[in-house]
Amino acid sequence: MKLFWKDQISLILFYLLQMLLIPLLYWLSGEKRPISIMLYGIALSTVVLLLYLGYRYAQHRRLYEALNNPKSMLEEHLVSLGDTPLPEAIYELLQLIDRQYQDQINLHVRRMDQHIVFMNRWVHQMKTPLSVIQLSLEDLEDEAAISIQEELERLRRGLEMVIYTSRLDRFEDDFHVESLVLNKVVSASVAENRRLFIRRGIKVNIQINPNFTVYSDAKWLMFMLTQILTNAVNYTSGTDKTVTLSSQHIGTDFVLNITDQGIGISPEDLKRVFNPYFTGERGRQYHESTGMGLYLVQEICNRLGHTVELQSKLGEGTTVQITFHNSDHLQR
């Protein structure tokens, strides 16, 4: 209604100006007619104006309602705005804009799909020469072979990050939630990254209750754990350090804590560590960070209904907490 009155404000002002001219014309012409006749004419004109405004609003009511609340119009996908020429013309214009917008969206989606397919094929093709090099290095024991082995694993983790990042846009088609024994998943993830721990001389302490069962996707959960464990190792300097994985049962939720004894994160960087491509002061110092690991962890947790939080102190270490909501607690 407010928009309607704003639209008619010029007509109302013009009408008021016209009504002011009537007594002025009477005065200039020297007419001595009773003032009641003049007031009657003004009243009659006002009634005619109000009838016109009411008819105009009734004609364009749906148009004004849609313009007052454009979000509802979009949710209903361009409902008809009326049968009069102006609403019909606006409706046709919106339909034309919508078709052009949908064409652009469809074109963008097709290009993204082609890009994702290309990336997936490229990653799988790159895995083959990496596996061949890996097999060739197994019989070698010198320091150069160990260095190459470390770089190969870094390449493999980078390729996995690429393929999982590309799958994130189609996450709803690529996950399967099931009941998982948390201790088994954590142990499998640690075993998969055992060479990284061995090379850096870092111990692993698993304190997961074997009875804890959570609902998650095994593949995506393993990927998240790999990202967190890799960060824990990369940002831990020196030897004889330990990465501890422990669990808590809080109400109906289970919490997985991954604690390292690394360099920690500065307070000013704590609120930004989940931003994409953010490496922070410590990440730039160690040249190990891509700025995508924790971002992907948070995105995956959001899609799986988990919660991820991070606590850290400089020089003391970092704890990453993953909370699995509404999980089952199996008693054995």
C-alpha cells in the first residue's frame, strides 16, 4: 500500500494545486457566488479522485504487492501480476530477464561440470605415474629416495585436495552417512599417514573409546582427519612430540579432540583460519600451508551436520574439536 501512495504522490500534489486554483479563479473573476458551491465542487472532485485511486489500486494490487515483497515473488517464480497492460508488460519483461538469467546459469553449470570432469580425470591420470614412481623407490634406501618419497606423498595429498574440492560442489551426490566406530576410523587415518609421523619423529597417542559410534561419511571423515593430522605434523617442530586423539561424550554428542604440541596459532589469526586460502603468519613462516585444509574441513562438517572448533596457544599447540551431533552410544 505504501508503494502505491508513493507512486500516486505526483497526482495528489497536482490535484491539491488544482483545488487551490479554484478559489483563486473565483477571487480574480470577481464572482459573488456562495462559497458552498465552491466547496461542493472541491468535495465532488475529491470523491472522483478517491474512486479513481481505489480503482487504480484494485487494478494493480498484485503488482504493488509483488514490488513490496520481491522475495516472495521470486519464491513463487514469477506469478502473474495482473491482467491490465502495465502489469502484463512488466511480467513479460521479467520473464524475458528470467529466461536470459536461466540460460546463463545453465551455461555456467555445464562449464563447471566439464571442468570438474576434466579435473577428476586429470587427478586420476596423475595418480598412475605417482604409483609407478612409488614402486620404483621401494627398493631404494638412500637419503635421496626418502626425500623423493616425501615429495610424492605431498603430491598425492595435493591431488586428493584437488579432487575433494571439486566434489564439494556436488556433495549431495557424493556422500553416504552410516554408523561408524570412531576408534576404527581414527586408527585407519593414522595408519594411512604413518610415514609422515615416522619421518618427523612424532608419536601418536589414540585415546578413543572403542564403544563410541558416530554417524558420518567414512570417505569424507577420513579426508578431514588427514587434513588435520597433516597440519598437526607440519606445524610441529622438533622431535619427541606427540599428537593425541581423544574422545568425549557430551549429552547425545561425541567430541573428537586432535591435539598437537606444535607452534600454535596467533590470537589474531584464530578467527580467520577457516577462511579459504588463509595461511596466517605461522603458515607463511613454515611454507607448508595451502590455506585450504581447515576451510575444507569446516565445509564438510557443515554439510555432514558436524561442528568443528579450534583452540590454540602460541608455542604450546593446537586442538581441533569435531563434534558429532545426535550419535549413538554403543555399550559393549
